Amino acid sequence: MTDQVNPAKVQKIPKINGVRGMNDLLPADAAQWTHLEHVLRDLTRAYGYEFLRTPIVEATAVFQRGIGEVTDIVEKEMYSFEDRLNGEQLTLRPEGTAALVRSVIENNLLYEGPKRLWYTGPMFRHERPQRGRYRQFHQFGIEALGFAGPDIDAEMILMGQRLWDELGLQGVRLEINSLGQANERAEHRTALVAYFEKNQEQLDEDSQRRLLTNPLRILDSKNPAMQDLIEGAPKLLDFLGEESLKHFEAVQALLKANNIPCKINPRLVRGLDYYNLTVFEWITEELGAQGTIAGGGRYDPLIERMGGKAAPACGWAMGMERVLELMKVSGSLPEPQAQCDVFVIHQGGETLTAAMIIAERLRNAGVDVILFCPPDGQTASFKSQMKKADASGATYAVIIGPDELAKDEAQLKELRSSGEQKAVALDSVVEAVIDAIVGATE
Ligand code: ATP
Ligand code: MG
């Protein structure tokens, strides 16, 4: 029988939960993120890309203009609100490019010539949360502004391939397409509208609307019932002029010369409105429906469209959660690392004072230290502290009890292999620890 509980006595204060689709990063997963961030930092440095950080909140117009009104993001996914104090229309950024371009224009960064830039941070989209799809997620992205040639498209794709290699990810497939230029898309659009009008009864509701606003986006539909119709639609590639084809072929030739396999996917149109010429995506089969881990392309019209002096540009963005998930399923996450090198044990009072001083000296010397702090603010048995030292992953324990302190000493104990323990003068603890660490790595 269960105990009878008096409900009057257990008036619990209700807890407050996080927002649906917005996740905490818990300590157990922090090391994976740090690892990924390090790899990304090294990658950008290897190619001469500079870091640029924009605010999380922008004027809504940045995304309306920068992404395009007839896109999933602007139509239904943005967290927009009015600033209660001054009535400004604001939006939590749903992606990085539009805001970065806003900043580049505002700060006149292209004044001295082209720029290679990168960014990372949280993005916000009101979507149905599921595996690999969240309402707050994180992107890493690179943008090269002021470069017109196919060389930069190829460089950026090489960076992606290098990244998958660095992260130990195999089987990430590259798909590539060319969206040509506006006039070529206009011709294609005419043919496309004629085709879809002829088959209007097969269009779903979203596509009926897009037929009037942005028929190219019908090709992006994920509705399975639409796939046969889409398959038979006129292909943009057949409408490309000489210049566009030359650019596309040059990108492919550079990729081939660098042994980067890619598949031309004539149906790849990308979700955002501002792309032209090269577009590409990296796709994996390992993550179910959310298989696109990164994508991007050329967006030559955007800078002018955002109010800057016309300049060509190219970039791609990656979903960090999806990449980490892929690393998890393919077993390429790094081993978790120990929290610290040394765990310091004491018995409170003067031994605490001495322990804290020693811990600081160790940190001055670059050693990572956890100092035992008793949960009840009093002290704890030697045994329970040793258990904590063990669980911390520390390689050494430094023990300062009353007996040790009376002799101006500490005990230095190896925790992982030998278990060896020896007395060390308090003044020489730092030296002894460093000798031990260096000795162990030799
Ligand atoms: P999808 O087709 O999966 O909705 P998208 O075309 O909307 O992706 P982009 O705007 O190109 O995505 O963003 C680049 C990358 O960011 C995507 O390839 C994906 O890895 C990631 N991403 C996009 N939306 C989300 C989300 N809601 N949650 C987690 N990652 C996301
Ligand atoms: Mg999307």
C-alpha cells in the first residue's frame, strides 16, 4: 500500500518549463558542441574567413526583403513582434545571411574589396518540432561577398567537404544545380506556369497559391502526391544561357579536379528567394526526413536588393544540431574528456584555506582544478571526497588534512593507474603535480 499523503501539505509550486522546440544544452553534451566549434574555427581560419556576429533581433524588414515574402520562412515561420516601447517591428533571426548582409552594408565592409566572412549562433523558426527540426536551432555559415567567379563557389564547396572529413562523416552527398539568371528563370517560369496550369487539378493548396506568386517554389514541395507532376515539369537547366552554363560548368570542373563527387539535381531550388546560378545541398540518408545538413549557393542580387552597392556573393549554412546528430549515429563523436587534472581534498577550517591557496597556485600554472566544496557548507568524510575525486575524472588528488597541514605537507595521489601516493611539501605541490603530468605524457 502506498502512503497516504495529505494534499494540503504538498502544495507544490508549479514548475516552469522551457519553450517547445527550444532546447537546453546540458553539460553532458557540451563537449560535443565545443569540439564542433573548434573544428569550425580551424576550418574558417584555414581558408581566411573572418568572424562576424550580428544581433539576434533585427528589424522585420531585413528578412522580408532579404529572404523574400513568398518563402516558408517569411510566410509562416518567423517570430515577429512589436517592441512595446517604441512600436518597432522586430524579428528573432530565422537565418544568418540577410542579417549579415545588412551589417556588411551598414558598416561599409566591402569598401576595400571583397570579404570572406563566417558566423554562428542560434536561429528561430516556428516549425513543428521533430528530430532535426527545432524552433531554436544553431547554424554555422560562411559568406563570400564581392566575388563573382566560379572559383569561390568551388572553394566554399571544398570547405564543406573538408568539414565532413574533419568530423569523420562519410556518406554525405553533394547535390548541385544552377538557377541561372533572372531572365532565364522568367522564360522557364512561363513554361512552368503553362505546364502547371494545364495540370491544375493535381496541384495541392500551397501550390495553387504559389502558381500565382512564385511557381518555381512548387518544385520545392515536399508533398508526396505532387512528386510525379513535379518530375515531369520543364527543367530550368534547359533554359540557361551561355554565361550561366559556363559558370556552372566551371564550378563542376573545379570540383572534379579536386576529386569532389557531386550529383546534378535539376529540381534543387532551395527555400530562399535570393539565389541565382550555383545552388547546392549536402544530404545524408542517416537522419530520416531531416536529411539536409547544409545548403547554400550564389545570391548575386541580394546586396543591391538590401540597399547596398551591387556586389555578387555566395554562401552556405549548416544546421549544427543535424550535424551533431549525424556524428552521433555514425559514431564519430569524440570521447568525453575529464573535467579536470586535480581534485583537491581537505577537512574545512584552516585546511580549506590552505587547499584554496594551493588550488589557485595550480591554476596559475595552467592546471585544471576542482576544489571540494561540501554541499552542506560544513565538511565531508575523506571517503566521500575520494569518491567525488574519482567521479570527476581527475588524474590526481591533492589531500590536505589536519595531519598534513601540521607538517606543512600535502598528499599527492595518482587516481587512474598506479594509485601511488606520496607526501609533498606544501610549497612544492605545484612542481610535483607538473612533474607528474609531464612524466605521464612522456
Ligand atoms: P529544410 O528543408 O530542412 O526545412 P531549409 O532549406 O529551411 O531546410 P536553410 O534555410 O537552408 O534550411 O538552413 C540551412 C540548414 O539549417 C539546413 O540545411 C538545416 O541543416 C538547418 N535547419 C534549417 N531549419 C532547421 C530547424 N528548424 N531545426 C534545425 N535545423 C534546421
Ligand atoms: Mg525549412
